[in-house]
Amino acid sequence: MKAITITVVAMFSVALCLTALATDTESLERKKPGEPGEWSVPDCNRIAGTPAFTFTKDEGLTLTESPALRGLVYSYGLVALDEANVLLASTLTNSGTSILRSDNAGCRWSEIIELPVGELLLLTAAPGGMAYGWSRGRTRFYRIEGETFTSLAAPKYIYGLAVDPEDALHIRVGTYDCQLYESFDGGESFSLLGGPAGSSSTIFFTVEFDPSNFDCALCGGKGAWRTEDAGSSWTNIPPFDTEDIDLVYLFEFSPDNPQRVWARSNLETMGDNIRSILTSSDGGATFSMALAQGVQAVDQYDSLRTLILTNQPTMAARPGASDVLYVTCGSYFQNVGTSIFRYDARDDLLTVAHINGLDGIDAIAFNPADANVMYLGLESERMGGATAASESSTADRSVKVTLWPNPFNPEANIALNLPQAAHVKVDVYNLVGQKVGTVVDANLSAGEHTYSWDGSKFASGIYLLHVQAGQDTQIKKLVLLK
């Protein structure tokens, strides 16, 4: 088995942060990092080598056939490299984290390394066919260059990573309290940039760098902040308010026009708790409402689909169409398959493609030669390989499990709604199958019961909640993010 080093793609030209809205025409005239080169469109009718990744040429209406996906699989890392037709990906299963590579535009995949740990690795591409792999809320990360896989350590927990488009060894990471660090040797050593946001918050979720200039960065947690000078100064981003406890989980820049930014937020968590996606047309200086949880669109089957937002859903801004955002929601909380919602901010238009029998989509990447080709990282949470149809048919007899917040730090709330009295046992496992806690083991009456699990003694990462209520068994994912 080959050893390899991993990097996540954040390709940037060296322009200054713009404060005025750039037009799509101007954006397309600029030379973009990682331009197609010799990339081609995949011509296969079936994926070989993995069930965890596929591609679609029609925004999810149809998927290229792949092997059956079974068991617990999370496919969060997925990037197209600047090496012709090469994709890197990561999967997380009960056996650990695997790094996969395709050399023919996604038709055939092979495993290049299996890590002896269970990490939900995100990937960022770098020039020269390199990449970095990292996990939110952890200090360990990895560099992939050719056949060398290097394990590294960041100075603090990582919430974002960006790469200089001209120099694969020049990287920046965003950490706790929006503090930025810089490395010129591929993560072997770091120096401090600027200062923290001084937010006095203990909750942080993400740092995202402007793809045209990584002196500009956005930081989200309890509230949100923006810097244009690599962290020398930070300003609060409206409308996100720390007093109302507005939680900001994700930012997504348009790759063609960095003035268009998207944010996933829970607004007014102490009041209305509005789960929403907001948008900015000024590079993240201000945001306004785009989509709220509960909006609906009709899918290809003429069925009405409702947008349900997790804390950190899969979101992807479309290259070549700066006003378009894709956001997914899947059956691990709906039990009805997975929907890919497409929102066009210019026309305020929401459409949806639905995929039956799929638990979720964890990653989206685009073919550099043709953005109509969308690569998808697939998710399975089906212990024993149950189908969506069988899950749906028994849903009225199943316990309903609700988790919040998720990701959590340090305490997760767990609500169980039982259709009838039953003996209920709820255990928490890590990804190597070790039981790390028991939430409840008791006879419960029909109705709702609420518990909590304290993860303060455990490391950041994914944990599995095993719920046994009578004959009903469910597995739910908990993400501890410190």
C-alpha cells in the first residue's frame, strides 16, 4: 500500500480583497487557480473501486452507477487537483479513514493509504498535484505530495486551512478565536499572524479564506468576524449578534466571484432559533437572508421536498455561476432519501433533485473542464444495509431521535419520542467500536424523553449514538467539535 500526503484545495489569485461587487464577466476574465489544463469529462457508465463516490451531469437527477453502499460510510473529503483528471477523496468507516485517488476523472478509484485512526478528513488541494487533509477541531493534519504522506501538527485546533495558489508549501490555518497562523514549509512550522478577534466567545466552528486573497478571512462561531489584513484587525459581521447568540457554522465563497459568500447560521438561538442560509454580495462584510429552513420545492417526481438544515450541511458554490449554491439534506434525519437543493440568488429561485435510497451527500466537487459534472461523496448509516423503502414503511413504529446541537461542545441533547412503551438503551461508541458512555438503560413510557451526553472528557471527532428501543435499532452521528 502506498504512503501519501494530503492537502485541501483553496486556490487563490493574489489580488486584494474587493469591497465592491465584481461582475460575473470580470470574474471569468481573471485567470483562476487550478484551471482545467488537460482535464476531461468522465466517459464511464459505472464507477469502479469504491461505492462512496459518484458523479452526476444533471445536478443530481441521475447518478452514475456505483457499487452498493453498505454499513457506516462518511465521505467528507473530495477535491479535484491541478494534475490532469486526478481526484483525491477520504472516507471514514468503522475500520478507520481511507484516502482514495482517481486518475481518470472519477471513473475508477483505488485506496492509497488507510490511516489507523478514525478522522473525518476534509481535503484542500494545492499546486503541483498536492493536497492537505485536516479535521475541524483537531491539531493533527496531513500533507500529501506524490507518494509521501506526512503527519503534521498545527499550533491550535484547526477550523480552516488555505493554500497559496503559487506555492504549495505556503499555507495558513484559522484557529480558536479567529487566530491565524502561517507556514512556509508545508506545515512543518508556523508563525503567528495578527491577533485574535477578542470575541470572549468559547464557541467557534469555521474559518474560511477568500479564494482571491487569503489576507481576507471570515470566522464563525457565536457571532462572526472578518479580517482584510491577515488578522491584524477583525470586525463584527452584521447581522450576526453575540447577544442573541447567533451561531455561524459555515462560510462558502463563490470560486469565480469572492464577493458572493454564503453562510449557514442559526439566528436568535435564544428566541426564534431561525435555521437559515444567508448571502453576501460584498465579500462577507454584511449578510442578508437567502433561505430559511422549511422552504419547499417540487422535485423530478412532482413531490414537494422541504429543506431541512443540519448545523454543517454540505454546501457548494457553483463555478461559473457565482449566484448559485447547492445545499443537501439527507435521510439520516428525514428517512426519505437525499435532496440536492439548488438556489439561484439572482432570480431567488429554488429547485431540487431527489435521490431515493441514499442517506446523505457529504462532499461536492466540480470537474475543472466542465462544472456540469458534479462529483458527490456519499454517506451510509445503514447498519445491515436496510433500504430507504423499508425504513419508511416502519417509520411510524420507530422511535424518533433528535440531536442538538450537532456539532456540539461539550454537551449534546438527545430527545427520544417513543410511539409506545419500550425498554430503551442508548449507548455512545467511538469509531473503533469502543463504548464510551451510556445515556439511558431503562423502561420508558410512550412519549418524549430528553437526555444529555457530556463529551468534555473526550477528543473532538465523530461518535455514534446506538439507540435500541424494543425491536427498533438506530444509529445516529454525533460530532464533538472543541
